[in-house]
Amino acid sequence: MLSLVIFLPLLLTVPIVFLRGRRTVFWYTTAATFVEFLLSLFLLKGFDFHMRGFQWVEHARWLPDLAASYHLGVDGLSLSLILLTTFLTFVATLSSLNYIQKQVKEYYITLLILETGMLGVFAALDLLLFFVFWEVMLLPMYLLIGIWGHERRIYAAFKFVLYTMAGSAFLLTAIIVLRLHTGTFDLVEMMNRSGTLVPAALEGLLFLAFALAFAIKVPLFPFHTWLPDAHVEAPTAGSVILAGVLLKMGVYGFLRFNFTLFPQASHHYAPLFMALGIVGILYGALMSWVQEDLKKLIAYSSVAHLGFVILGIFTFTDWGLQGGILQMVNHGLSTGGLFLAAGLLYERKHTRDMARLRGIGKAMPVFSVLFGIVMLSSVGLPGLNGFVGEFLILLGAYKVSLAWAAFGVLGVILAAVYLLTMFQKVVLTAPTPETRHLKDVSPREFVVFALLLVFIFWIGVYPAPFLRFAKAPSRYLQENVKGAVAAETVPVMPAHQEVQP
């Protein structure tokens, strides 16, 4: 079943080659991504949210001489991100009808290949297989930005690839070193071994190598500079998937590999990464505040929101870990909705300059309401999804230090400032001649936003079903790190020393 979920999008690219007509290709791909989303929901059938191990496991020989296997499985963490991926890919495809006018077949084929790569990343339990999927998803995103992006798309695409490949070089090197010391690429086999996998000094280096690759993908300050260019130049669907899914791969990497394989180093470097998370929160908020380009504002807001996630998971508390995992989903919904709104306005006005988008409230009242709800969810308004994740993260940060929580609260305040200012500029000001006669949302566009709003309200009002995904993984990670630290601090008596009565 898991293999079917991963590779079905790849198989569904074949009929696109034989289809004719832009609308025909669009509706076929939309139907294909919807079927993929429904298929992924079957992974919930019989899923035990209290089980700490992996479920829907598939294990087969792949490269026996290298001790690499085709090993797949999901727990609550990876399943939540798989469902987010299939849902946002469907939403992004549904939003692409009017935007994509050239090389239509190639665009939708690229989108489906990208979905396969992303799903494989979240399901792989073999480190070499994980790296293969990690690289597979790189090329389709490069093509989405470089072919269907805006004016500076080539520059943004190369920057995205160079940053990601630099991180991948460290990641692959660390995976090879880990294989040489453990004799396997299998994550579960490594998890089942007692004691540390590598010497303490080497564990720190391997942790940093993995962390660099994942910090670039998050992106964590100061490795964030590729993100605004990629977001601004990418097509709408590319921005939605980039913010909603690809950035989560970095956080997923920290949770799945760094915290699992290098628990002592994770605890040792936790203050550093919490500090970087705080810097990202404040820097991203201040940079968003001064932007006049709507997409660039939303892009910098992602730096701030992912800083919250990093702050939460490195507290190693139940609240912080569960809040960080939930906030990954929340960010995908809220920021994905903001990019959809920016893309819709760009389709109508062919500009991202907020000064030229002023006063759309009267011309587009339905859109303005939808845009406002998504904006408030990103602010963290109680009753909407963003509040739940941020509140749990702040509780986890407070449990570690009042200072961490205070800086986090400052980030929440700044988020309200820049997002409400943006909404006031675009929606609540007097209309200009350019915006007076803009067309409101179509039924298809309304459905796109409505799909997001269902989960925005659901998580905000009743988050318990979604927190179930995070409970078992967060508890395991917390105990793994704290257990390793406790074992490190227990003095061990030399074998030759006699015990005096």
C-alpha cells in the first residue's frame, strides 16, 4: 500500500503524454491528485496512534552488497506529512488552471514526479533510499521554478539547487561515515541497537553534517537566503508546495534522524538551535514588515514561522515537540493559503507590488473574507489552527526558560503587526482605478480556499485528532534524548576497581 501511494503519481504521468488540450490535461491531473489524496487516507485505516514503531512496513532486498534495502514505513510524524503532501498537491494543482499557459503537459508531469519524491522522503527507513528520494524531488522543483517561474526564475532556480546540493554533499558524506561504523543503512536497525552508534566526538560531527543539510532546507537563519528568491519567482503551485511541504523536510530530518541517531549531540547543541530559531523568528518578522512585494513578505514570514517550529522541537518537551509537529501542518495550510491568494491577485493584475493592489476589498469582497481568514490563521488568532501550535510551542519554551518564551511572544506580536499591515494595505484602503473592477473569485477558486479553511477551522476548534499524530513520536524522541543524556552522566566504575565494604 505504501509503495502504491508513493509511486502512483509517477505512473499517472504516462496518460498525460497522450492527452490533448490544456483544460483536458488540467482536469486529468487534478483528478489524479485527488485520487492520490483519497488513496493516502487509506493509510489511516487500522493505524495505531499509540504504537511507537513503524506501520505499513515494506522491506525488500535492494543493494545487498552495500547493506542497503528497500525499507518503507510510517509513524504518526511521517503519516501526518504524507497526508499534508497529497492534500496540498491536489490543492496546488486545482489552482493552476489559468496560470499555466505554456508547456502544459510538461508542467503537470513535473508536478506529479515531485509528489513521488516528496512522499518517498517521508516514508523511507533506509538512509540511502532516503537520500535517493531527497535528490529526486530536487530536479522537479528546479524545473518548476526555472521554466514556469517569473522574470528572475533562472537565478532563483540555480540558487535553490546550489544551496540544496551543498547541504546534500554533507548529508551523503555523513550517511557513508555512519554506514562504515554501523555496517548498515537501515534506520530501524540503528534504532534497535543499545548504546551510542559512534564515538562521542564523531557523533557531534555527524550531527552537524546532518543538521546543515536540514537547516538549509528549513531554512534556518542564516541559511535562508535562497528562500525569498525561490518563493517570489516560483509559480503559485510551486510556492504552495515549497512552503507547505519542502520546508518541512528539514524539520522532519531533524526529528527523524538527528534526534533519533545522535541524541547526546542533539541535547548538546539544543541551545544553539533554539537561539537560531529565535533569531529566525525576529529577523523574518522584521524583514516581512518592510516588504512591498506581497510574495516576498509571505516568504520571509515562512522564515519566522519555521523558526517557531525549530524552537519548539529543540525544547525536548511534550508540549514543544507536539506543538512543533502540529505547527508544520498549520504552516502548510496557512502559508499555502497566503501564496494562493498572492497567486490569484497576480493572475488578475500581473504585479506583486502591494501599492498597486490597494483597495481590493470593494471589488473582491468574497476573496477579501477568505484572504482575511487565512491571514488571521497565520497570525495565530484563537479559534484558528495557528494558535494551537504556537501556544504549545510557547508552553514548551517556557518550561525550558522564561527568556525563550518571551522572545517567542515578541515574534507573535510582530507577526500580527506585519500581517495586519499587509491586509490593511491590500484590502482595507480606498480602491484605485486599477483595482476598482477586479473580478472576484470563481467557483473553482472558492473551492481551493474552502478546502484549506475546513482544516484551518477544524484544527483551531478541535485539534485533538491532529495532535494524536504527534503524541507517540514526540514521546519516543523525548525519552530517547533524555535517556541518552542520563546514560552519559552516570559514572561508570572501572572493571578492575574493587568495591570496599
